[in-house]
Amino acid sequence: MSSSSSSSSKALIKTLIKNPTRIRSKHQAKQLHAQFLRTQSLSHTSASVVISIYTNLKLLHEALLLFHTLESPPVLAWKSVIRCFTDQSLFSRALSSFVDMRASGRCPDHNVFPSVLKSCTMMSDLRLGESVHGYVVRLGLDCDLYTCNALMNMYAKLQGMGSRISAGKVFDEMPQRILDGETMSNALSSGIDSVRKVFELMPRKDVVSWNTIIAGYAQSGMYEDALRMVREMGNEDIKPDAFTLSSVLPIFSEYVDVKRGKEIHGYVIRKGIDADVYIGSSLVDMYAKSARIEDSERVFSHLLRRDSISYNSLVAGYVQNGRYNEALKLFRQMVTVKVRPGPVAFSSVLPACAHLSTLHLGKQLHGYVLRGGYSDNIFIDSALVDMYSKCGSIKAARKIFDRMNVHDEVSWTAIIMGHALHGHGHEAVSLFEEMKLQGVKPNHVAFVAVLTACSHVGLVDEAWGYFNSMTEVYGLNQELEHYAAVADLLGRAGKLEEAYDFISNMRVEPTGSVWSTLLSSCSVHKNLELAEKVAEKIFAVDSENMGACVLMCNMYASNGRWKEMAKLRLRMKKLGMRKKPACSWIEFKDKTHGFISGDRSHSSMERINEFLEAVMEQMEKEGYVADTSGVLHDVDEEHKRELLFGHSERLAVAFGIINTEPGTTIRVTKNIRICRDCHVAIKFISKITEREIIVRDNSRFHHFNRGSCSCGDYW
């Protein structure tokens, strides 16, 4: 190589060293490396530059080959390798390299610690992170912006890792720090406190610093503090970005403060960042939780790009607002446009199947879960347990529950409530006791489940024990749902006066729904006198309670008190109240068929009538006698029997039997309580046709098989 050529090469090398970002490919990096070797100028400094370039291009293998040729790598080389390990998610190797660097005698500078702290965070190694924090303080680097941001992020992410953070000791080591009285009196014992302390001691803060403290407060439920920090951020002339706003919007969802949420919405529109997918998803969620689902849809429709988070937000919003069909439709759209559903999507959409009792769709979603590799996700498994239970397949629900490696309070509660609703009260109580033995503390919902189980099988003494243990053992306050469950229990057991006194002496003011449970029991036990007293209580707090009006009309009719019934119906008419028609649904070939009592419009009605007439003859031979006491019309007995013949659940069961193979289980859902005569009739039908027939009414599941029902006629 000529001297002029050598001089030119060295000049080029110097230029590239000053501007390493000009090297943008593996080929160029290797050329530079080769030039160093050819000019015999590959010193530790130049080698460190080449290593830095390799790591910037994510060429870890090439960087390590050169790194390992150095006898005593300088700090720049260590920094590059540690950063590259971190960027490529090799966190354990990054931390090992940091330890090796210290062992070699090299003192890390401020450029090293952000990568090290990120690795501690991703490895969930809080103890090492605290040690690194202490080392940062001792080196006097605790004023560095990027190091402090990494510290804040670490404490924010690891605050819920289950061990108390001892960062107070770290702050005690800080030289020349004068902390206020509040700081001195409070040892830092939580992650958000540690985040706050790092933040307060930073001499300079950027938008990342503010976002971290705001997100930390929001995620810890400290909403007022989060909002205060947003205001302070503005006072410091630092403009909120998309991350800031997406952290703040969920606060308004929790507060249901849609007015302030709309102010944020207006701000992002003015700033032109309303199409940001994270902000959009937060707005969708905020409007949905404020029961403004139309606004959620509008925000979603204006998003230029929709990812799984934005889809999840709207799917969850539909479910939260009872729009289950829309939730399922949007989930299908999500799959169609190749947006891969994640665990949150499945956890959100499965409750829609549960509410609609759409077992075939639930099974399809279960298939998606298995193909997506989420079968070990505890949240999805809990949702599947709940879905199968509410869709009538308690066996499938129990199978999923039993194969779960870990059970939390949600999965326990789902299976306990599932068994309760299917009439397996003793099994539900046994599971509740097992949950306690496993060290899982029952919450409010778990107690609703076990009290419901006791109610459905008449375990009065056990229920009283559980009810009292809420306050005496677990320190939980009884809420309306628990009072309603006990009132329902006493009413089912025929202890009507005791139930009346119990509700009258509740710790909280009873609502119409609590009194309604007793009114239903009065109807079952035919106690019209007490029913009238209870109805007065209901109308005093809820003058337009449709259910109470209907039940009283039924009782007046069954007692032949037609004038009182007519008077109550006239009152309902004046108030514009219309009785909800009795409807039943059954799935067949991925389609839901609906039936309304007395409606003859279904295309299969001729075949349904033929089946019912034929089976009726066999039923009467077996001893069936129509119970017409529940017919609310002043007509003759023959007409009453005809009206019973057209009840919606009977039509749906008949449709299922004539359209399926022998032995197929029939699953029917009804929107109100199954009538007493249909309950008897379907027991006969299950015996004659040798079918299992599952009917879900608005209270529980009835499994009819071989002439008996799982409820034991106690419902």
C-alpha cells in the first residue's frame, strides 16, 4: 500500500470513527474492520469503536469475536456488548457481562446502567436491581437522566413482584441529600414510592420521566396523584405525548368521568394524535366503561391502524354493555383481518358465549385457544370454566378446572358457581372447603357462589355459617348479593316469615331485587297474604318493577282473584309497562332458533305439533296429569291444557328432538323461570325419548334424564 493510499485510508477511518452511524450494513462494518487490520491501527480504542458499530447493527456474533480478542476491554467495548445482549433479550448474559466487567476492574460509566437496569427489570430480579441502584449512588451517577429513567421503570414494573422493596436503604446512601420530614418518616416500602423518590431527586426530567411516574401512579390506583402529575408536567412546559394520555384515560374509565375524558379526547384531536392506536384503544375503553358504546365504536372506526389492543378494547366494551352478539361479530372480524387474538381477547369474548349460551361458538373459541398455544393461561382457563358452566356443560368445565396447574380465586369461584347453578350444591360446598384448604382466601363473589349452592339444595345451617363467617373470620362486609342469596335460601326452604324478618333487618337498605327473591318464594309456596306485603315493599322502592307485577298477577290468577289481577294490569298499562314474553332458544347447525309461548310461526311447527301430540299420549299412559294452576287466563280446563301445550320451552325441546340423532343431548335456554307443568312434562319426555335434556332458565340449570331432574324438584 502506498503512503498516499495509507494516508487516505487513515483519514477515512478517522471520519467514520467520528460518524459511526454512516456505516449502515454488515458489509461496510467488515470493510472498516479490515481497514483497521490492514493499517495495523486496531488499538483497544478503535476495536471498541468497531464493536460498537457491530452491536448497533445487531451483529452480536461479530462483536463478540472481536471483543474476546481484547485482553482488557475498555468501558466502551463492555457497554456495547451489554447493550447488545439486552437489546436481543439475552438479559442473563447482559447481567453476567456486567458482573465480569466489575470483576475486571473496569468502572462502568453512565452509559452502561440503563441496559443493566433494563435486564434486571426483564429478569424480575429486584434484589440485583436494588444492588445496582446502590452502586449507581456510590458512583455519583444518580443524577444521570437515562439511568434514573431506567431506575424508575424498574421499580414501576417490579412493584407487584411479591416482595417488599427496600429502596429506602439505597436513598439513605445518597450523599448531600436533604429530604423533607415526610421522606424521613416514611421508609420506602412499595415500588411506586421508589419511583417517586427517584423522580423527586432527578435534577433534569424528560417526557419519559414524567410518563413513568404518571403510569406508575395510574397502575397503582393512585388516580389523583397521576392527574396531579399531569398538571405539573404541563406547568414544566413538557407536552404530554401519546403514552401520557393513554396512561391517563383509563383513570376516567374508573371514575366514569366522561366529561374529563372528552377533554383529553379534544386535546388529542387538536394535536393530531387521535389516530394513535394506543390513545384510540384507551378512548374506546374509556367510553365503553362510561356506557357510551356508540362513542367507542366511533373512535374505533376512525383508527387508521387497528391492532389486537384496539380490537380487545371494543370487544370488552361490547361485553361490558351487554351487547354480546356484537362482541362475537367483532371477534370474527378480528380473526378475518388476520389480527392475532391474544389472551385478553379470549378472556373478553368468552363471557359473551356464556351469556348467550352459545356452546358451539364457545367450543370454536376453545379451539382457537388451543391452536394459539394459550391453554395454560390461567385467565383464559378461568373464562373457559365459566363459559362451559353457563353453556350447560359442567363436565367440560370441571375437566378444564381439574387440569389447571394453578387455581386462583377466579377459577375456584367459577367452578363453585358452575356446580351451584347445575344443582350440585354439595359438590360446590366441598370445592369451597377445598379452596380454603389450598390457602386461597374467598372473596365476596366466592361467598355469593357458595351461598347460591346452599340455596339450591336447602343447606340452611351451612349457609348461615358461611354468611356469618364473612365478617367474623374474613373481615368482609355482607353486600346486597349475599343478603339476596340468604333470603332466597330461606324462601326456597319455606321459611317465609323468617326471610321477611331477615330482609327487614338488613344492615343496608334492601332493594327491590332483594325483596323480589322472597316474592318469588311466596309464589312457589302459594302464600298470597305475605306476597302482598312483600309487593308493597317492592313498589315503595321500585314502583315500576315489572317482575313483581307479573308475579302478583300470576298469584291473583291462580287464586281466582281476577278483579285484583285486572286492576294490577290496568296499573301496568297506565305506566306503559309491558310483560316480557316467555322465550326459549335452542342451537341447531350453528343457528339459534327462538320460540315464544303461543307463537306458531316457526317453519317446523307442524312437525313439532305432531311430535308433542304423539308424546303426550305416551306421557298420559305413564301417569302425566297437566297442572293448569299456573295458567293465568279465566278459561276452561281444556283451553288451559292447550295453552300449556304451546309453552316456549316445550316447543324448543320438541324442535331439538325431531332434528337430532337419537341420544343427542338437547340444550334449551329460557328467559324466565321454567313453569311447574313444563318441568314435570320434560321429565316424562326425557324418559320416553331416552334423551338428556338441559334447560337453563333465569335461575339455574335443570338436567332432565330418565324421568328425573337434577334439581330434585327443589327450585
